[in-house]
Amino acid sequence: MAAVTTGDDRSGYDLTRETWRSILTGMDFDRQWKRILHDGVYEGARGKSLQVEIQSGNLTTVLDKKPFPTDAATLNSMEIVYQVSNSVYDGRFANNGWLQELPDPVTKLTWDNAVVMSHRTAQELGVKNEDLVTLQHQGRTLRLPVWILPGQADYSVAVELGYGRDAVGRIGNGVGANLYAIRRSTAPGFDIGASIRPTGETYPLACTQDHHGLDVEKLARESIRDRLPIIIREATLEEYRENGEFVHEIVESPPKVSMWKEIKYDERPQWGMTIDLNVCTGCNACTIACQSENNIPVVGKEEVRLGREMHWMRLDRYYSGDPDDPEMVHQPISCQQCEMAPCEQVCPVAATTHTEDGLNGMTYNRCIGTRYCANNCPYKVRRFNFYNYAKGWPEIVQMARNPDVTVRFRGVMEKCTYCVQRIALAKIAAKKENREIRDGEVVSACQQTCPTDAIVFGDILDPNSKIFKVKQQNRKYELLEELNIRPRTSFLAKLRNPNPALSKRQNPKD
Amino acid sequence: MSSTRTDSKLFGLLVEFETPAALLKAAEKVRDAGYKKFDCHSPFPIHGMDQAMGMKRSNLGYLIAIFTIIGAAAGLGLQYWVHSIEYPHIISGKPLFAWQAYIVVMFAMFVLFGAGAAVFGMLHINRLPRLHHPVFFSDRFSKVTTDGFFISLEAADPQFDLQKTEAFLREIGGAYIERLEEK
Amino acid sequence: MSKIVEMTGDTKPVAIPEKQPLILGNQTFKSVTDKISGIVEGKTPKEWYLAFAVAFFGLLLLLGSIGFLVWDGVGIWGLNNPVGWGWAIVNFVFWVGIGHAGTLISAILFLFRQKWRTSINRFAEAMTIFAVICALLFPGIHIGRIWLLYYFFPVPNQMGVWPNFRSPLLWDFFAVGTYFTVSLLFWYTGMIPDLATFRDRAKTRIRKIIFGIMSLGWRGGNRQWQHYELAYLVLAGLSTPLVLSVHSVVSTDFATSLVPGWHSTIFPPYFVSGAIFSGFAMVMTLAIIARRFYGLEHFITHQHLDKMAKVMLLTGSIVGYSYATEFFIAWYSGSEYESFTFINRAFGPYAWAYWIMITCNVVVPQFFWSGKLRNNIAFLFVASILVNVGMWFERFVIVVTSLSRDYLPSSWDYYSPTLWDIMTFIGSFGLFFTFFLLFLRFLPMISMSEIKGILPQANPHHKDSHE
């Protein structure tokens, strides 16, 4: 086009370099050019940081006018809150299968958006999860399914933007409903005056947690309430200051003795991990990092709906307290690499065995798929290839796969192995240089990506390693340790530090 | 089939009796007369017949016992060899020689070898399968699996004398006597 | 022995005298042979063809389902992440359990000198073999990569790898494999004299050759009987611990795991009694059909059915007791996970399955206390079918409810079967009945030599004994 209009027939590459020549004014243009191509970023373009200051006086003035009256929303004139999707953002990533299948951190929905509302709102509308409703706002209507969320404000519905695109590509086309069609440019964040009418139809949603109405079944709800303090150990800062050892007093279990002579893992390195629940925000980055690193397939909505999502790293979300005003916690779970792994002894073909450095290893080409290991895994972190999910990957996707990791065929079990391929690379490098692996040399994909450094990984026998030190903390506990399976992954208990004025947890017994 | 072909050789005599009781009594008499190479055929095993025929106890039991022990040892040996020598792996943090877990397979092998020895040992001692036998030349003998009770007395017995033995069998109550030939 | 004359009418005996003859109708050795061989030698009844057509259709259904399974993957079943074992394993345990009655009747009752077993042992053993074939099918096809099934076998291979003998699945392979082999040997050994009967009665050359080969040249000589009887006794002796071990081993698939609801030490006896319970129910169902259809009322008498009902009453009560014990221990353990599993079974999303199980397995057998009902053929028939329904649901409850809600609530999910699950299950009945109908048609369904052995005139001291 440029050649036709301007007569300039230089290639695009040359033109780009021409432009950059004026920006990169340093000594060696080619060197700098290669550098920024390699890094993918030009340091010189970094924005300048500004000093900002909040003038609280103005804020008070605005708030005093009560811009958000609490009783403004009613059943017939509901508040509608637009959010960009946690997965596909404003829709620009709608054709990305990884992101479409990434569960929403709160609703745990994949492959769809829904109109999210509170229990009370749903009750008054006479709708339940997966009921298709007509959302009416400003004379425009949109049909989308209902999802009930504990803690959502009554008469306020939340909807995610970024779905319902119809010309984005083979993955994203027609996924979900397009909320841009209903949103007014004058009220892009939230608005009032929406109404909802049930259609009597249902629409299947693919959710990765709380299947089949767990949140309404009393029996299950009570049991979750009882076991939650064991699974996710948390305290307020006050409580922690009073009793630093609280995590170890939650579970009473008989002495954990084996009936046989246990194998000692005393040869370095011995790999281990900690996940700090205190800093985990539930952002899902680890899930995607893991998916990318380990060639984990996308299985599609139907399969997720059947409960067959493949994520090796998942984020469990639990509510606690009052269902209408709950607290929420996230817990990242992947294979805990138990030293006495229950999955190993049940495999009839020894496809999952322990390595000498303490990994719960998988021999994919030995696996015949009895699924016994998955049944016997108390964390349910094992993932089974029910079909040949790698079938039909476009060539470009195939080329994007990690060459260090096997692509698993159907009928094979798979799971996290602490990024064993990265460990192997570090081992080889260390061996070549005739030294031991340095602390921090092996970084697992989830650890690398975690924005809050919640994940620490390393050799637990190295007294100078970070993991060794972190594991000394008294907040450390192992999930389901009472089963005497000795997980290598530990969690650090969550501490909350609520503002006493706002705290609902005045009485911790509640 | 009781033909009179000249090239045929006498195998022995086949005598029929009416009832199990008659057979049992006859067997005692044949035994007392000192015959060794004879057999009593019946559609079902008759209680007390072993004694009546003067037979020793079956030694099949020893064979089975030996095989059960071989089976169990092979089971244990296989598991020890696989897990401790040939293919050692750390599995669930348990010792390589996890004998508790090996008992089931040992027991299965014990039973399998024992059962195999019982059946195939029995067939071997009974010289079976043998689809061809002189007694089958007798049409009458086909009753043996329904309601026929027979004694077959072999000519190879040192006491055997065609005339005398025939007379003896008739004397002890043989209702029907037939000469059996080989081929 | 009492006189047999008055006992020939077969509808009235309520109070069963101590020494009532087991075989009715003044049978002679010849009449026994004629009756039982006649079934095989006569013309094929039209009803048989009809039944065979239905069974064979079921078999085709099974083959079709397996074909698609191999083609597409186990994803065609309703399995999901927490519930890795569904109907396939339920069916496996169900069929293995059915098989147990055959061995129990042929081996344990033999050792206990329970002569009433002779009328039913042959087809109970046949039932065992066919049920175990159905059972072995399921672990074979339920694995993800069926074509690599041979990885199970401890055979030297080019990869130099070996199976893991610590796995209960490998124990299963050995236990059920041995069970099948031994049952087959036992069945065949028992059949040799009867096959010789067929050989000797054969009218056509082809039958002569086939049964001639199959009977291995059996001559009925006492020198053969001696070793034969010992071999049979030893087989019974070996089969007895084997049959008790097989379902115990199957139960270790569950008991050695750490899944709440599976991890339980009472599983072996509980499974074994459940297996005998369901197996006897199946024998009862089949016996009632066969005696009616082939007119075997003199051979499989009310007395036999009554005794089987009593065995079912006993084992059914053990099963009911086990349910109660499980509940008690779950509560007594103080473990949140354990107690929830059991409450969830009874009142959770699978409560419907649980209460079907309780009704069929605990309530129905209690009716067998009534002698009147034990003699009511129609009731026995319905009850025996209900018991098997219940026992299938027992395995469903154990396998599915435990897996669907275990330790971490985040992974909980509900399992529902697909059409393929259902078709495969129905198809396995097709396989079973195809084999069973072929057996009824071509092989002696009642052991003639053993029946003759328990007739009064078989006793050499019969005539002159103290009467």
C-alpha cells in the first residue's frame, strides 16, 4: 500500500528500523535494536512516576452528598455493575482458549458470563443458577443466565464485559453475552434501572467448583463449615499475636506412625514448596503460567461442565461466615508431592513413582489410565485425558508448545511435577559446571508468575535456602497432614488484620 | 465290535454287574482271588470301592502340596526380584521389600499352582486324555456312564487265564461277560 | 433314609422333615441320565431361540459400546475428576460378587458335605464362570489405553519395566485371574464324567467326536475315580479360601485407599457376605427359571430353594449389620470426613440410591424368616431379583458417593452415567446370558454323576443296611 501511494518500496522491516533510528540515539544502533527486540521492551519509554496526593477534604465533601443512596435499588429498578472480565478482559482476549477456560476467581465460571446476583434477589425473582433471564436496561434487552453469588449486594447485579463477540475467531465467537449492547456510554461503570424477567428456559454454565448447588444444600454447607478451619487456617493478627502456634492446634490427630520402615529422603536436593495464603490474591496467574509451561490442553465448555478441566494448578475459593455477607479465601492447589504418596502404591503399572529428589513423578508413556491414583489422591489434583484433547491443535498452537514437556495422549493421567523439566535443566547446568544447584536456580512456572511472591520453591535440605527459612515459620502447615502422607508443599496460614471499626469478627467463635 | 479278527490280541475281560452293591462285593472277591490288573467301572464313585479293590491311597496329594509351595515361592520370588533387584522404585515411601503387600499374589499363585497340579496331576496319573481304549470296543460298555457297573480284568495280569478267569467271574455274579481285544 | 413315596408331590412341604430326600420322583440312574441328557439331546425349544436372540442382541450392544469406547475414549462415560470410577467398576464388583455363589456352592458346601448342593452346583459354577468373564471385562475396558492392557502382566518386555505388586489392582488381576482359572478347572473337572455320558449316548458322529474329545477318554474306572475324587476334593479345598480371598481382595481396592467411605477394615468380610448374598440371589433367579422351563422340579426342589433362601437370609443380615457398623464406626471415629461421607450417603444427593440399597438388601431378605414365603416361588423369584438390584446399588453407593465428596469440598462433583454406561451394563447381561443359554443348550446343567451318587440306591449298603 505504501509502495503504491508513496512510491517508496522499502520493506516494512526497513521502515520500522528507520523510525527506531531516530529514537535510539546511542552509539551502536544495531546492538540496541537487537537488545530491545530480545527484551521486547524499550527501557527508555518507561513512564515518569508522579507524586500524587489525596485531598481528603474534597472526598468528604463528595461523600457527604451521599451519591450512592443505599435504598435506591429495588427489585424493579436494579443496580447494574459492569466489570471487565477477569479472564478475557474487555474482550480483546476472547479468542484465547486458555483465558476462556480460566475460572473466574469468584464465581468459578468458565466460557461464559452471567448475571450475578445475591440469594435474596434470586429468590424474589424466582430464579436459580443457570436459569436464562432477560435483562432489560434502558429499553434494551439481553438474554443471559443467572449465577447466584454469596455477598453480592441485594438488587444489584454484576455483569462481565468482554463476552458475546461474534467475529473474534474460532474460539471466542459466540461465547457469552455482549453487555456492550446494553451499556450506556454515560454510565460505563454502573447504572440503575435494570430489570430482570425469567424466561423459563435454562442455559448450561460450566463452573469448576460448587457443582450442583452445594451452596444451597444444608448438609454439605454444614460440613464445609466444619472442615474449612482445617483446610484453610487463618486467624486475625490479634489472635496470632496471642497464640503464634495456632495452626498446629487446629487438628487433633493420633501420632502419625507408619507400619513399615520409611524411606529416608536425606540426599540433597529435596524439593519443596510453600504457598503463603496471606499474600495470595486469587489472581489465577499461576494457573495460566502452569498451563503454558506444561502444555496443558484446553478442553472446552462441555468438558468443563462434566468436571474434566485439566488445570494442574487450581485456585480453590471458599466462603466463610454469613452467606449474605461472607468472607472469602483462595487456596492454590496443585500436586502436594507427598513423600508417602497414596497415588503411587495403587498404580498397577508403576507409572507414578517417587524420584530420589522427592518428586512424585509421572511416567506418561507407562500410564494406562486406571484412574486409581486420582481416586486415591486426597487433594484431587490429578487430571485425566478423557479424550485426545491435543487432537486438532492448529500448527501454530503446536509450535507454541513447550518442547521440554510431553504432550499427553488420551487415556493418560497427568499432574504437576514441580516443573520437573526446569529442575532437570538446572541439574544439567550444575553438573556441567561441577557444582551444586544454587538456591533460586530452579523456579517453577507458578512461582515465576506469582505477582505477590506467594510461592517459594527450593531445596528443603539446604539450610541457607529461602524455602528452608520459610518452612521454619510457625504459620506453616501441611494440608491434610493428619493422613500421614507428608506433603512437600506447605501453606502459610492466612492472617487478617481487620479494622476494628469495620470488623465483623469481633467474636472469633462466630 | 467284539470281532474275531485274527490279528487282534486279547486285552482282557469285561463283566457287568447289576448294582453298585454287587460290583463292590465282586471287587472284593476279585481282590481276594489275587488279581491286580483290574478296574471297576461305574457312573459315579462308589463308597468303599478303594478298599474293596485293595488300592493304595492316592499320592496325588503330595504332588499338589509340592506345587502349592512352588507356586507361593515363585510368587514371592517374582515380587522380590521385581521390586528389589530388577526394577527398584520408591513407591509411597515404602520399603523395596514390602512383604505385607506381596501376600495376596503369593496366595493366588499358591492356589493356582495347587489347582493346576490337582487337575493336570490327576489327568497324568489317570493317563488321560486317552481317547482310545479297548473297553470302548464294547457296545455294552457305553452304559457305564449311565447305569452300568463293570469290572475289566486285564489279560496282562499274571493270574489271568482266559477259561479259569471267565469261570471265576461268572461265579462271583457277573451277568454278562465279554472278551475285549486290543485293536 | 426315609421312604420317598409320599414326597413326590412338590407343592405342599412347609415343615420339612429331617431326612426328606433331595431328589424326588423315584429316580433311577437311568431316569436321571435320560432327563438331563434329554435336555441337551432334544430339539431346541422355540423359547430358547427367542431368549438367545435377546441375549445375543445384548451382546452386540456390548460389543458396539466397547468398539466406540476404544475408538473415542473413556470420556464417553459419565466420569469426571473426583469420580474416576463409575459404572464400570460398579459392574465389575457386581459381577465378581455374583460369581461367588457358584464357588461357594460347589466348594464350601462340598467340604461341608451338604448333599443338596449337587442339584445346583453345576449351573451355579457355570454362572460363576460367565459372571467372572463379565467381571473381568470391565477392568479391562475401563482403563484409558485399552491397547496397553498387557502392561498389567508381569512378563519380560523390551522396555524392561515391571508392574507394581503393591497395587490392589494387580492383586485383583492375580486374584480374579486365578479365581477364573481355578473355577474353570473345577467346573470342567466336575463335568468330565457327564461329558462321557454324552459321548456314550451320542447318536451322531460329530457329537461322538466332540464329546469324545471333551471327556478326555473317561472310563469311569475306580482307579480313575480315586484320583479324580481326591483332585476334586483338593480343588474344593483350594477354592474355599480362594473364593473368600477374591472378594476380600476386590474390597482392598477400596479398603487400602484413603478415600472416606472406602478406607475401612470391615470391607473384606462385608464384601464376601455381600457377594454370597447376591450370588445366591442370582442362582435362585436362574434356578427358578430353569426348573420351570426344563421341568426340573424333581431335581431342584422346594427344599433347595428353601436352603438358598436361608443362606440369603444369613448373608443379607450380615450385610445389613455391616451397614450399621459402618455408620457407627464413622461416627465413632470422630473424623469429620468419615462421618460426613455416611450422612451424605443417606441424606445427600445420592440418598435415592442409598435407600434403594437399604430396602432391597436389608428389608427384603428379612421376609425369608417366614417359611411360607420361602416356599412361595413367585415371592422368591421377585425377592431374588430385588436383592440383585440392591447389591448393584450397594456397589454404586460405595464407589460413587465416596468419590464424589471426599476431602476437599472444592473438588466435589456429581456423577451421572451416560447412555454408553447404561448400554455397556445391559450389554454385559447379554454376554452373560448368551453364554448361559449356550451352556443350558449344549452342556449338562445338572451333574448327573453326582446326582446318582446321592440317590439311595447308590449306596452299596443300601439294601442290607439298618433301616
